[in-house]
Amino acid sequence: MTGWITLGIVLVLLLVPVFWAIGIYNKLVQLRNRFKNAFAQIDVQLKRRHDLIPNLVETAKGYLKHEQETLENVIQARNQAAGCREAAAAQPDSASKMQELKASEGRLAGALSGFFALSEAYPDLKANQNMMQLTEELTTTENKISFARQAFNDAVMRYNTDREQFPAVLLAGPLGFGPAEFFEIEDKSEKEAPKVSF
């Protein structure tokens, strides 16, 4: 009889750590999936933004004939950002992909700021109905990106916090749960949405 009791105690002592590890693993999977889903929301808004920019540039082309370099800079920055967005969407838990996306979005914001500053000098362009509608849609999209970014960063913070707390920290690395990268804008001038006044 004592042999069965001893066997039962040993079995319990072996199963408790296994169930403990399974619980930690499942929690980290759940949190990682939350921040991946939150990034999917950013991705939707960034795609919308990237889709609006060619229409904006096309509308301005007729008015900014002598400013071809500015238009080309916007399109080039947009294309780079779209490529980085697709790469980050495929791997939202990759720190390097997220850093590339942040850098490309920063360059795009800079190019758009230059574009809007230049368009201020063209009253006919400012009065164009299509231009006004596109800039309004772009401003709305920028606001949605900000809200989606905040939700993503909240989910990343929760994941990173749980990942770094004891006892999860003992298993996170060996189970493949690396730290997640926040989607923050580094340059303070880029934190402001492009200012448009029509």
C-alpha cells in the first residue's frame, strides 16, 4: 500500500511542473496572438494610407508640374513603406521587420510633410475638391493608425510583461517566445499628422 502512495506522490510531483509549463506556454501563445491581431488592425489602416497616396499625388500632378522631384519622393517613400508593411504583416513578432517598418513610415511622413508644405503655395490645388476629399480621408486614416498603434503597443506591453515575469521567464526563451517590438515613432516631428489646411 505504501508503494502505491509513493508512486502517486512521485506522479503528482512529475505532473505538476508539466501542467505548470503547459499553462505558461498557452498564456504566452494567447498574448502573442493578441499583439499579432492588433498589428493586423494597423496593417489595414497603413494599407488604406498607402492606397490613398497615389491618388493624392495624381490629383496634384497637374498643379505641381515643376515639382516632379517632390512627387517622386512621396511615391518612392510610399512604395518602400508598403513593402515594409507587407514584410512586417508576415512577421509582426520580428523586431527587425518592425524597425524597418517604423523607419519607412517615418520617411513617408517626412515626404508627405514636404508635399503638403509645397501644396500650400498653390491656391488652385488647395481649392480642388478631389484634393480636399483625399486629404480629409488621409487625415482620418492617420487618426485610425494612431488608435491602432496604441492598441498594438498595449498588447505588446502585456505580452512582454508576462514573458519577463517569473516563472514564465524561465520558459519563454527556450519555447521561442522572444521580446516583441513596440510600434513607436522615433522622431518627434513625425509624431504629428501632416498638417493640411484647405
